[in-house]
Amino acid sequence: MDLAVADDLSLLTDGVRAFVEAELLPHEDLVETLDAVPDELFRQIQQKALAAGFYALNMPEEHGGGGLGARERAVCEIEFGRVSRALGVICNRPAPILKACQGDQIETYLKPTIRGERWECFALTEPGAGSDARAITTRAVRDGDDYRITGTKQFITMALRADFMIVFAVTGVDETPRGPQKRITAFLVDKATPGIEVSPIAVLSNRGMKSCMISFDDARVPARNILGAEGGGFAIAKNWIFSGRVMLAANCVGLAERAMGMAATYANERVAFGKSIGQFQGTAFKLADMAMEIHATRLMVQDAAAKMDAGTITQREASQVNLFGSEMVGRVTDNALQVLGGMGVTKELPLERFWRDARVERIWEGTSEIHRDIISKDVLREFRA
């Protein structure tokens, strides 16, 4: 597979990087201090991203999106990974699952989201169902032309900002050869619907991009708001899950490169025992390991993105790139902080934020343990006698 970066991808990279440096990076300290993106700033960045053509890059052109393929999106995600997620996410790449909108859902949800008029959140995880998504207990009971939804969702990113949600709920139980299996359905749910309450959760990472708890108490949703088919929630979510894992790794490349650059600059300038600390192998070898692992992750991202475009990516490949990228950025930010020593843990520099933000990458698109389980089972099947 040819993994050389084409000229058009280089131009796209340069354009997104220039936008990030001019319009996003200057606001990082403010967001870190406030633990929020002020509404006026949010709208300003959103409008600039729309004007620059860097908004809804992953959505179909026929509906007003950027129409980019996975490989093009990946180079963009690397650049957006260089800035705090609370700012990078404003250049919204809507959940790919919204491509399943049909009929009046296209005009009501998909197109307004692409135009920046509406905002969505993805509500799957629950207090007792994280990695084991089929363990969700939120229920949607048919009542005439509506469904009544009751249950709780947890760690839902950007739910405070969203005005509608993609909610997964159990709509019944099917008998299968493996025994009873929950029938899980995706719904488009307006946040203003009576019976819905959203509250923020205090978390370690990504200040300004709130994770939330969402409670549903007999919230009534029209049956026409089913996304895809009744019982087909996981089937249409599959593409989103693979995409999320590959693009997470791309974000990790951007953050890791920024951390390495900061560490290398400091290693050149900081003098100890009469020479720059970069001349000591204890420091220099850390930088070598950073460069090697970042490069390896970039190649894995490019390979996985190319396979997404070709429709050949497997669950194992998506897990491999997610696992390697998320653990790579943890090692890079930790070693970069070590290079800076005491300065690394001060609030004067953003490296301690990089270190904090990197930690969640090993959790939220599937834990490292889940990815290792997926990969190892596939390897064992491959070599089974």
C-alpha cells in the first residue's frame, strides 16, 4: 500500500495547521482557566471554521459537508490533535452514524448539524455499561406512535452543548442461537424533550469539554426518530466505532508531536553540568523513542484510514491502531514531562495538561484491556488448528 503523503494531503495539512495555530491555540489558556469555552468564542470559532471549509469535513458533500475520505480526515485529525479538545471539537466532525438519517431526519437533524445550526452528542455509555455496551439497561417502550425512554447515560461528551442526542436504548429481546439478546435501537432525541435532565461530571482530562450524566424519565420520542431500523442500533454504529478508533489515534499523533517538540526545545536550551541536557543519553534516548513511536503510529493511522476508504478495515486493525496510539501518547507526554523536570509539572507550561489529557485516551474509545482482548482472540483464531 502506498503510504506516501500526496501533494493534496500536504496542502490540506498545511491549511488545517495554519487554522489551528491562528484561531484555536491562542485560546487554550482561557479555556483551561475557565474550564469552559465562552459561548461567544464558541460561535466565533465555529463561524471561522465554516468560512474556511474546515467544518463537518467528514459529512457528505451532497448535504453540505466536506466529503473527505478517511485518509484525508486522518491528516486533519492529526492537526486538530495539537490543540486542546475543547477547542478542536468546535470544528465539528459530526458522528458518522448521522449519515444513516433518512426522510425528514435529513432536514431536521443532519443538514442543520452540518451547517453548524445544531449540535449532537452520542449517548451509549451507562453507569453499568461501558466496554460491555450490550449491558445497557435504558429502555424505550412503544406507546402508539411514540416510544417512552427511561434510563441513565454517563460520560456523554458535549451533552451540555448539544441540542439533540443519539440515544441507544433496549426496545425488546430477541431469541438467538446464543440465547436471548437485547434488541438495541438508536433514537434521535431532542434535548428539550420533557423528562430529560443533563448534569456535568467533574473529570481529570480535557477541561472545557464537559462529560455529562443524562437522565431519561419517561421521555416521549416519536417513532419516526428511530435512526436506521428498530433493533439495528449496533449495526449502524459499527462504522462510527471503527472511525472513532482510527481518528483517536490520529489525534494522539498531533498531541504527541507537540509534546515532543516542547521537550526537544527544552533539552537544547537547558544547561546542566556545563552542557545542554539533550547531550546526555538519559534525555536524548527519550526523544529518540518518542520520534520512533510517533512515526510508527502515523503509519498505522495512514494504513487504517486507507483500509477504511477501501471498506476492508477489520475490528482487529481498528483496535490495534487505537491501542498503540493511545498508549504511545501516554508514554510520550510522560517522558516529555520528565525531560522538563520540575518545570513540566508547573501550570506555567501546558505540558502537565498534555499529560492529563493523554490519560483518557486509553479509556474512552475502548479500554486498552478491551482492545487487547479483541486483538488476542483474533490472533488465536488465526492460528487455531
